[in-house]
Amino acid sequence: MINRIKEVITYSGLSERGFAIKCGLKPTTINNQLIGKREISLATIIAISSSFEEISAEWLLRGTGSMLIQKEETEPGMDKLKSIVYTIANLQDEINEKTVLTQRLLEENQKLKGELAMLKNERNIG
């Protein structure tokens, strides 16, 4: 899928950054996905599909068929559905990021509690 996304970037004539911005994605997110640091998210796929309606979603997801579709092949109401799914996927990504941040903060909090307990113990001994 990474190679197909790179093909779409080439097709768009945009830089990776410009492509990300056109799709409503953070440039660092798309970069991390393209280099394999992060998995390609549903939000990314939907953003590309919504931003480039002439790109076949079937081709983008599975690599079958041709990259470009004919305009008359798009179904009515798909734009609204894509928008809703895109919003849901973005919210899920935000939830995942907040969950990771919360976990890190909880770990840091535990570490600081341990350090505080040691300092109190040292103060009582000395």
C-alpha cells in the first residue's frame, strides 16, 4: 500500500508535505507511515480517497484494477459517507494518541511518586 500511496503522490505532482496538507493530514504522520514507522491508518486512506476522488479506493486498498476511475463510477452520497468515516477515523487516531500520552504521564507520575518517597525517607533518616 505504501508504494500505491507514493504513486498517488507522484500523480498529484505535489511534494509529500503538500500532498499531506491537501489530504488534511499532518506531514509528519504521512512521512512516518510512508517510511514504515507507523502503520497506514484508515484516516489516511479515507483522506486520500476523499481528496483524490479519481483514485480508485479498490486500487488504493487492494492494488486491484487501475489507479484512476471514471467520474460516472462514483456513487451518489459517497462523499458524505467518506466524510463521516474520515471524521470517525480521525477521532480514533486522536483517542489513540491521547491514550499513549495518558499512559506516559501515568508512568511519569509513578516514577515521581517513588522519587518523592525516597526523598522523604532520606530526610527522615538524616
